[in-house]
Amino acid sequence: MIAAPEPELTAEDVIERAVRLRPVLLKRQPETERLTHYPKDTHDDFLRAGFYRMLQPRRYGGYEFGLPVFYRVVTEIARGCPSTGWALSLTSAHVLQVAGFFEERAQDEIFGADGDFRAASTVAPVGVARPDGEGHVVLDGTWPYSSGAPYSTHYLGQTLAAGDPSGTVLLFVVPRSGFTVLDDWHGVLGLRGSGSHSVHMENARIPAYFTREASLLDLPIEGGSVGSKLHGNPMYAHRAPSFYHGELAAIMTGIGYAAADEYVRVLSGRPLHLEPDRTRADLHDYQRHLGEALGLIRTAEAALQHTAADWMETCCRGVAGEAPFTMAEDNRLALMFLNAGRLAWDALQNILFRTAGSRHARDGERMQRYFRDAATYWTHVGPSMAEPLFRRVGCDRLGLPSDHIPLIP
């Protein structure tokens, strides 16, 4: 049993810490983009705040706060800096899969003596794995879009078994000594500071029990999981796609709030040409624009938090044997999260960015940065799942099979 750094830390404490960090992250936005990842000072802030341990099992020095708290913190951090919120979420979240689906001895070794754990990942199976005949697996490949890789202690990836014509997918964990982070996150439109670098492995050798024959898109949770039994917490018997959509919705909600904050600053600081003693904030049209956008963003957050609680209850029902956490349930939850992100995007694109004025679309302007970041979110594999999710949810309601519809186009 590893003691958490702050055993008495509460959910309220960790949320308040995220709120207090927002002004600091706001100032660090340009540096974060320049570095292509958030600076060391931000990493140290996160270590002290306990953000990396929010979903980590108590057995291994974590806090097990659950999804509503985790998403709330991600929203607040993304409100301060979208790239930073993206990287924090996608490194501190994969502990759920490690704690949920790897055997106890693997978890003992992975979390180590102090529980210091952060893992980047990517959704596509890349590279190959081959057994070495001595109880180990050797990995080779380059895994792109590994957000948060610069500060990761481990890598959670998927690959294919070499020489297996059936295309067996292996889920694996590799410690930092087994991979190299490539400096290739440049030239993107948005999320320039998300640290979404490629991770390269060449003859990376790990124990065979650091692997599972499982896909992140369909984790084995029938009757609970290794982790739900080991840690006594149903959230470790979950389906990952819906959880992942919730991460993106939390980030988009944070970007929406960030854009609204900037809009307030822009309106209050923009004197009218013919009435210099007044600003745009005094004009009815801009008041209406802001109110409409805030309504959409707050509805997005309400949907996000409601669905997060629903997700937790679905895990509980599954482990208790009351109702299985089926793929149909996962589709339902994923689409609710996706729609929350769409609401925040609509507020930013159709209202805040459009009416802020062209001067705020220039390089270096925060409103431009928020638009770039949100637009890049829509190019991501998560939102591209919208069409298959629509079909899946429709088929589920009609009583038709939906698992043949691929989530990733």
C-alpha cells in the first residue's frame, strides 16, 4: 500500500486548486505553444496539486475521485490553457485502463514504490510485438499523436502480434526507459502545446504480463475486471470509448469558457468609435451574443457532469450484476459526451469568434488560439466517430445489431 502525498485531500480541494491555477496557465499559453508542451513549472504545479493521481487507485498512492471531479478539473485547466488541459487529461486518465485490466503483479511493478505514474497513449494499434521465448515481449514501432508524452513515466499502447494472421490486438504498458519521444509536434493548426509527439520503440523488452489480449475499444468487463476486484471500485470495470469522449467534452467545455472569458475582456476594452466613453459591452447585440454563448457552454457542462455521473452508475450496475455495461450503453454515453462538446464548439465558432472582430483573429490573440484549438479538436479521431455513433445508437434503439459498425472510419 502506497500512501497518497496528501491523504486528506478532498474533491473540493483539488477543484479549487485547478481554479486558482487558471490565471497562471493563461500567462503561460504562448510559452506552452512555443515549447510544444507545457513548461516544467506547470508540471511541478500539477505534481503538487495531485492532478496526476485523481483517478489512481488508493492502493497505489492515488485519490480515486471519480469522473465528475476529474472532468471538472480538466475543464478548469483547459479554461486556463486548452493545450495544457488536453495533455493533463490524456496522461492522467490512462491509469484507469492500467489499474482496471492488468494483473496485480504488473500493477505492483508499474506503479512502483511511490505511485508516480503518467501515461500517454494513442487509439490505433501500431507496430508489432513478438515473444522472445523467455517470458518477455519485444516491441517495435512508432506511435503518433501521443498527447502528453514529454512528461509520461509510461506508455499505454496497442499493437499487433507478429506473425498472427488473426490480427490479435495487444494492450501493453512500457516504462519510460523503453521508449523515445520524438520532437515532431510542429506545424499543426491548434493544440500546439499539447505535447502530442510520436513515441518510438526499438527492441523494447517488457514482461509478458505487461500485456493483455484486449482492445481499448472493447475491454473485457463481463462480471467485473481485475481492477474492480483488486481495488473494490466499479469504475475500474469500464468501457473506454465513452470515457474518452468525456475527456474531449471536458476540454471543449473549458475552451468554451476560455473564449467567453476573452470575449468579456474584448467587449469591455473596446471603446465605441463615436462614443469613446462607452464600450461594446454596453451594446445590446453583444450582451445577447455573450448570453447565448454562455447558455450553450453551461448546458454543455451540465450534460458533461450529468453523463459523468451516469457513467459511474453504469459501472456500478455492471459490477453489481444489475445490468451489464454493454456496448450499447457505451454508445449512448459516448454520444451524450460528444454532443456536449458540439454545444461548446457551436458557442465558440458561431457566436464568440464570429462576433469578436477580425483584430482578434490575428496571431498571438487568445481568441484566435481558442478557435485554432477547438477547430483542431474537430479533426481528431474522437469527433470523427460522430457518424458511426449516430448509426450505432439508432440501431441499438431499433433492436438491430450495431457492433459491426466501425467506430474509427
